[in-house]
Amino acid sequence: MKNGLLKKLDEIKSLLQGGEDKILILGLSLLLTIALGLFVIIDKLTDLIKKVGALVEKAQVEQRVAEDSAILKAIEQKLGSFSRITGADAIAEAFTPVHARNTSVGSGLSVVLDTGGRPFVEVWVESSGAAEFNVFGSFDSQIWKQVDTIVLSSAGTKNVGYLNANKLVKVETSAQNVNTIDISASR
């Protein structure tokens, strides 16, 4: 473009010696060349602005994807093992009975069962001598409500069934015998 401009200036110089009409035509030609150069520059700037806009949009999309990925990862961590359980597994798990059992020799005993919302609870107790077994229910393991007392007037066993609405069931005795407590829950 620079060489073309110098050529036009040389032509103007030679035409100054030749006449005004030629100078006018040459001047218009020079203005047209400059205008075309400006149009080329504007076109290049427009392309550059579009490319910068595309880069900015891509960066914004990448940022949103990173933020969404972080949110999804946090949700996955909160779900933990639940994300690995299928619907059929969850149903099977909900209907599988749960159980807790323990035995003591010469001391008191306490057994706790998380029923998992299973409403049918069965308590079986055994002692080598007379004993009282207190049955408690709780929703949070902080506050226990006594719901029953199972009494053995001599050595033996006893089985009692309950319809339960508590999350946790605890059975305990302070009898210094050989004691066994077995708690089961099902749907």
C-alpha cells in the first residue's frame, strides 16, 4: 500500500505540470485508494473483534462448566453411597430384617437396634436368674422413652412383639446374671 501511495504522489507531481483536470482525476483516484485501504482495515478489525468475542464466550462457557462440575461433585459427595443403590436394591434393603444381639456374663447388658423405620419389632431376652429388661424407644439417641418392662421371675426366656414408630430401640438390664438380649425388626 505504501508503494502504491508513493506512485500516486509521483503521478500527482508529474500531472501538476500537465493540467488541473488530470490532477482532479488523480486526487479522486488517491482518495478512492485510501478509502479502499480503510475498508480493508475496518474488515480486519471486524474479524478481530469477532474472534475476541468468540474467545470471551468460550472462556465464559468454560467457567460455567467448571462451576457446574463443582456443584455436581458436591452433590455426588452428599449423596455418597446412595448414588450406588438402585431402586431395586433400595426396596430390597428396606424389606430386609435387621437384628442386634449381645450377651453378658455376670454384669448388666444394653443392646440398641436402628430399625431403619421397620415397624415390627421383636425382643427376645434370656437370663440365668430373675431379671427385669427395660425396653426404650428413641428418634435421636438423645432422648429415650421407656415403653415396656419385660420381667423374668426366674431363669428363662421371654419373647415380646411390638408395633414400633421409633427409629431406635434399646433393651437393657442391670441384673448381674448371664443375660442375652436379641432385637429384630422387619416390615
